[in-house]
Amino acid sequence: MTEYRSIDPAAEKLFEVTLQRFAGQLEMKKLDTGTGLRLLAKFDDLKKYKGLYLHKVTELKGKSGSVVLMLLEKLQTIVVQRRNGRHEQEVEEMEPVLVFSLPHDMGRAFIRRESMADKLTDLITQIDIDFEQYPQFSRNYHVVGEQPELVRKFMPTRLMEALERAEDITVEINGNWALLRTEKNLSEEVLLLLIESSYKMTK
């Protein structure tokens, strides 16, 4: 993840122009890539990629806290089914992600959109962590953790409120740090979703 690769000018322009739409609502500060790499090293979800390059690191600060928005370039190998068999194909994508600190250590936990299979499994295993005061969040998201009692006690309400109506977001939590992703390629829509979530969590 430490190798340098120049950023695509169109991706850089989209990132900067979209950020400027929130200039009056969030204070913005560019950070060095070394800071970004140290933050990303806390998380396992990104280790599955063959190559990972960090391009942009920007702190977004609101009245009650801050998040770090980063632009990653991911290189992965996928298997494609063709008429003459299965073939490996390398795919490169640009993805924006958010990293932010949490008020309390919750151990390791993971949040993702709840599928029908999750709902059926939970009828038997009951490993999904629910939050009574946030029924819509609990319906929409599958939450698991090594220490469920800490997750239930310390899950930030602003994070749940920011995710309640958002779709296809995953959050990896390690101690008192979190990585929020859409796992989607860079687009104005994805950037807006992440920046709006940042605003909700830090207003």
C-alpha cells in the first residue's frame, strides 16, 4: 500500500469539486498520505486487495468531531466465466472511504446491510446485535461483534442515525476506530453520500 501511483486527473477533479460543495458546512484540511496509511493499517477489510494505493487524504471537521475522507485505488483479481472456461482478470477501481475515531473502545465489530439470509440465520443463532431505540437501523443492518455488550452500549447514535436511510454501506470497527465504505467505484453520488454522512456524524 506504500507504493506511489499518480492519480487520474478526472478522479482528482471530481473529488475536489464535490468537496467544495460542502466548504461552508465542514472545515477541510489536507493531510499527508503517511497519516492516512497509519489509519488504514488498523483495518483488515482492505487486506484482501492485491494492490492498494492512497491518493487523497482530507480531514472533514464539524462542530462535534471530525472524519478523514480518503481516495483509494484498489487492484484485485476476479474470476470471469467465459465460453472456453474461467479466466482471471485484473480490475482497478477508485473508491472513497471514511475513517473516524469512536468515543469508546468496542473491540472488533462489523456492520453491513442485512440480507434475507442474515434474517433467517438470526432466527437460529441470534448473533445480530439490535438497538431498541433505532428499529429502522436494526432492521436494515446486520451488526456483529466480539463483545456484543460493548457494541450495544457504546455504538454512537450519530453513526446509526447517519446510516438509517443509507444503503449498501459497511463499517469495520477496530477498538475505537471505524472504517466506513460503500465498496463502490468513485462517483459523485458515492462521494456525496459519504460527505453527507460525515456532516451528520459531526454536526
